[in-house]
Amino acid sequence: MPAYRYVAIEAATGRERTGELDRADLDAAVADLKTRGLFPTAVSPVQPGSGTSGPPMPGEPGRLPSLGFLRRFQRAASAAELAVFTRQLAALAGAGMPLVRSLDLLARQTDNPAWQAVIRGLADGIRSGGSLSDGLMRRPEIFDRLYVGMVRAGETGGLPGAALERLAAHLEKAGRIRARVKSAMIYPVIILFVATTIVAGLLAFVIPRFEKIFTGVLKGAPLPRLTQVVLDASRFAQVHWLALLLAAVAAGAGVRALLRTAAGARLRDRLLLRIPGLRGLLVKAAAGRFARSLGTMLASGVPILPALQLTREASGNCVTAEEIDRVHRRVREGEGIARPLAAGGVFPPLVAAMVEVGEETGTLPAMLGRVADLYDEEVDRAVASLTGLVEPVMIVVMALFVGTIVIALFLPIVRIIQLLT
């Protein structure tokens, strides 16, 4: 009998449970977890004799799936495609069309063969007697635990269309924030690339020509200190350019590998939160993401403890994830959300104040939605302000590098003119 590994959340306590169980198929494994009062968020088969499952389980970022290498670099659907799919499926479900027909229709409309296969697989799973959330859970590389949890909660409450509608709105707003941040970073990246190219060109082609002129005219006379430093840097770059390139690639790979570890990610997030100007943007973005995710899940019918657990995993920041985990423990002990949020000091005080009003009036999901809208607008303004600050700073930095080289080359020319006159 096949064995399945699972990750589930106890609806009563909010504790995360992991383990293995032997059942005839995945649907039977999910049904068994539900009867135990567990909220399954990831279930995958164990490969015989290996003790590891096909798709990656949450909490194992370093392990690849069995189809591993290629799947790691290829994703069936982008974030934009996923948001469009969710919106279309929500519209069809809201119009009363059965899920199987809706999925078949959406599969025919896509031009992406890999994404089409995923959608047809979801439809086939429903035809075989499973649920949509069970099919989503089979593709953790596309549908994260928050996505699966919201759909499962909608199915449990008998309103999968409403859950998909909220999920689509959540994905679309998150996508707009990402798009604004990416567009704001285009100009600084271009400036940095241009500056690097100019400096490299000067070091490799321009400075050696001037060095020959200086050597021939000054005939061994000492050069200004700044000029000598620039000439030495140019010679070093010409001789060791391959080593410098390999060192840069190795450093980039090392930093990337470090950031994939829990300690590296935590260090990165803590350092980013200490940068003046950037801290405010990151805190506002984290507050908006937390409020949007938690509010959407509560409105979809997910219990508060599983909702906090899944929101923690979708936080995207180790510091805020630790804060949400602390709030989760306090709520599990019987407290509300507002007081632990206020005591933590990570999120802005307004978040705790709005949450407290929502708890007292019984409108917590709606209040969290307002908090998310507020901080989405704040992030938009902060990104615009930060971009307006970064652009002149990048230009000044580029001017300093290029200007230093120009001055270094100009100083010997002045001496040459003095010798000729």
C-alpha cells in the first residue's frame, strides 16, 4: 500500500503536524487527515526505498523534486498567468458553471502546453472523485499552501466560487505591488549597468593609451598619486580580468547559496530592515501582505490558527514570519491578535489598532482588507519616493567614478603642457 508524507494543521490548536500514513491513494490519505481534525496543506507520495517524496514538502527548501533539475528552472505558469487563471475560474464558478467544464474551457484557451497539462490534470482529478484543493495540492511548485488552504476552506464552506474570487483579488493586488517595485528598479539597474560598462571600457581601452603617452613624454618622471593608482588598477584589470570575472561569479553564487539557507535569509532580512529609508518601505509592504493574506483567508472561512500559520509561510520575510509565529502562539494560548501585534513592535501601530477595532466589532476580515488597501497605497508612494532618491544618487556615484578617472588622466596632461611651455 502506498505511503504518503503530509503536512497538516490542527484546526483546534493551530499546531503543524507532519508524518506519514499508508493509504490506497492520495484522496484516501486526505480524507483520513480530515477525519482526524487536521487541515492538510501538503500531501505527497513517498518513493519506495528512498524515504523521500516526489514533490518538495514545505520546510525542505534545499531538496528538489524527483523530476528535480528541470522542474527547478521551469515553472508551468507565471504569477500573472496564475492570477488570470484564478480570476477566470472564479468568474465561471460564480456564473454557475461546473468546475470540470470550467477547467476544460480554460485549458483550451491557454497556449502554454505545460500550463494546459496542469489544468487538465485538475479537471481529471475532479472527474475521478477528488476535489479541486486535492488536485492543487499535487502541484506545490505552482499552488502554494496559502492558495490550497483558501480553496479548501471555500469547499468546506460550500462556497468555492467566493473563495476563488477573494483569492483572485489577493493575487492581482500582490501582482500590482510586484510590478510597481520592478518597474521602479528598472532605471537604477540601467544606470548601474551603464556605469559599470563605462568604467570597464576606460580601464581596458582608454587608460592604456594614455599610459603610453605619459611614458613617452614624461620619460620616467613620477606621476601624480591619483594617476598612478588608476594606472595600476587598469594594469591589474587587464592581467587578471578572467580571475576577476570568475571571482565575481563565485561570489554571486556563494551569496545566492547563503540566502537559500534559513540563517542567510534571516541575516539578509535583518540587514535590509536596518537600512534607513528602505526599512519603512519593507515594513509597510510586510504589513500590507500580512493583512491581505490573513483577511482573505478569514473571509474564506479558514480558522484563525491555521490562517495565521499559512500567513506566516506567505510572509516572504523571516523577521515578519517570526513575529507572526509569536502572535500565533499567543492566540493559541487564548489571546486576541491585536495585543500581541502591538507588543511585538515589528508592524506599525496602526495595524494593531485596526485589528483591535475589527475584533471588537466582529469585522476583522473587512478591517484587515482596509489595512491592506491603506498600506498598498503607502507602498506605492514609498516606492515612488525611494526611486526619486535612488536615481540622483546613482547618477552622482557614476559621475564620481568617471570623474575620478578623468581627473587622474588630466593631471599628467597639465604637467606635459608645463614642460612644453
